Amino acid sequence: MATVGSYPGNRGSQSTNVLMLYSSLASIIIKRTQLESLEKYAGTLLHEVVHVVSGAKDVTRDFEDELTKLLGIIVSKALRK
């Protein structure tokens, strides 16, 4: 399990600005401050879920494609209500 600030793909930064991260075990670890706002939590959770589902890294076409697909599913379900 990786720790906040030292996970693979962190581009060498040891910043504590990491909001969430995922491990190879498909676990998502949430930074406590993200729980203060539903919008921040939901947005960051969605971002990390896309990493787990797609296996893609940030700033890649695969990541963006999977994020767009997941956003489309979520929004279409919300609009049906």
C-alpha cells in the first residue's frame, strides 16, 4: 500500500497536497480534508475511481476517455430522475 505523498506516479513530489490515491489493490485512500465538502469529495473520488477502473495515469488519453465515459453515465442517470 502506498502512502500519501509517495505513491508511484507522483512525479517525485513529496507534497501533502495529494487529495486521494489508489493502490494496486484497488483501494482508494481519502485525505480527511476532502470530506469537508461533498463536491470536493465526489470530484476527487470520481477521479481516483477512473484510475482504478482504467489503470491509466493522469494526463493520458486513456484516462480522459474513461473519465468522459464515467461522467456520461453519471450525468445521464442524474438527468433521468
